Amino acid sequence: MVKNFSDDDFRDMYPDEETAIKELFEMNHGTKPCPKCKKQTKYYKVKRRKCFECGKCGNQIYPCKGTVMENSKISVRRWLQAIHITNQEGLGLSSTKLALRLGVGYKTAWAINKQLRSVMEQLNKEKNQIKLSKRVEIDETYVGGKKKAPKEGKKTGHNGRENKLIVVGIRQAYPARIRTFYFPDNPNKKRINDLILKNVEIGTTIHTDESALYQDLNKLGYKHDTVNHSDFEWERDGVTTNRIEGTWSKFKRAYRGIYVSLSEIHIESYLAEFDFKRNTCKKIKRDRFEILKSQLFYRDNRVLDSLEGFYQFPLVLQA
Ligand SMILES: [Zn+2]
């Protein structure tokens, strides 16, 4: 059993492009009869093209079609290598680093990185259909930009927002799960309530600071406890938001460097990468590689058919 999934392991598994593209073809078309002549035929790889051909009727299939790799000049193996790299790296992978490790230009690496994050976003969305429960912490933070948000701004969510992006996070205590959400406009009470109702089971114990944003939670059917940060209170009788605040510092550390230029356009994809990697950090690297690969190989942006598929193995992939 490969535990760490090193660069050598990757090279052994995918020695060349033929191996990589064949796996992609077999995953989506492998055992099915030819769609044109309807016979159980053998398909052959066409030389120098990302294409397979039926041995009987000559029908051609492009296995990248419908996947995020469609219209890409990059080889399937390189896509897999990019997944391998992002899987090895920490919570955030910069396109500069990816370019260096893949041996491609910055623009290419940026485009690949963007698609990989969209793959993670899909996986998160699927997973997020299950509500968080038992005990969660909720908090908001300001990221990007150069100015520090003033204290009052944090209280009401109205001031000190120049260049700053507001992100709200929900963190379940056990098993540890994080979901982060970008709010393009000020998060008011109603929008926060909607978000929580959608993501947290009624009856759950919720810990927050004393922000006015969370005042309705008891009314909505949650057990709501607060810590009063303005009184320098950080933990009282087990009520704490320390974990979600630890999550914020992890996020900020992961994106230090590009953090100042974190823009509205990209914030959601960075958050998606962060959530995905945080929530799967206990996974064996090889398993996480397989999760990302199956989503990359999937056609028509379909997500894994079974929710269990995300965290349980072996993956059940239905054609
Ligand atoms: Zn055929």
C-alpha cells in the first residue's frame, strides 16, 4: 500500500502519456460496446492525438471531451501530475510554484490551477449537501486588501471594508470540518440566518462572538452561546471560537504573498481549495489523489454519484 504517494510513485504509476490517457478512456468508455456499430469491439489509440478508434467501424472517441481537460493542449499525464503536485503541497498552491514544478509557463499553470480548484469546488458542493451538526463555531473575517478593518466594522459588518473581502466560516468540532463562504455584500442577519439554516442541523450548539449577526440563532432553534471578545474573553465554560479563528490564521498563512492581491474574482476558488484540503488533510495522499483524479476524469462536470464516495473507499464510479 502506497502511503505517501511520492514523485517516484507517481512516475511508476504513469510512466507516459499512453498510460494516462488509456486510463481515462477506460474509465469512461472501457467495457461499453462501440456506440456506433454497437459491437463489443476493441478501441485503439490514434497516434499523436488524444483519440481512440474502433477496430471495426473506425468510430473515433476523444476521451477528454466533456471533462475539464477538454480544449486543453496539455497532456493528460501533465494534468495528473498537476493533481499530484497540488495534493503534495500545503493548503494553497501558487501558480508560480506549479509552473516551476510542472515545467510550464505561468499562464498555463494558472489555467490548470484554476481548473483544479473548480474540481475541488465541485467536490465541496457535493459534500456540503450534508448539514453540519453537534457543535459548530461560526465567525467572520476580512481577507485581502491593505487596510485593517476597524473593530466597529467587525461588529456591524458595515465599515472599513475598502479592499477587504468578508468571509464567513462554519467549523464543525467533530469530525473536524470547515466550510467557508465569501460574501460579496455585507452579510446581514437575514443572509447569515439563511446560510446557517442551509448548512447546520437545527438543534446544533453554535458558538460565536457577540456580533449582532448571530442574534437570531436561538430563535431559529439552535443552542447559541457567545464569547465576548470586547471583554477580552476567549473561552468560558467550553464556549469558544478559538478553533475557527485558528482556521482563519491557517488560511491567511496559506495565502500570504498573494494575499494582498486576493481579489473578488478569485476568492471563492481559493476558499474552495482551502476547504477541500483542510477537510481531507487526514486522508492518505494516494486516496486524495484518486478523489481528485476521478473528478478530473469525469465527464460533463458530473460529480461523484454517491455522497459517501467522497470520504469512503473504494470509490464507486458509475458510468
Ligand atoms: Zn465501432
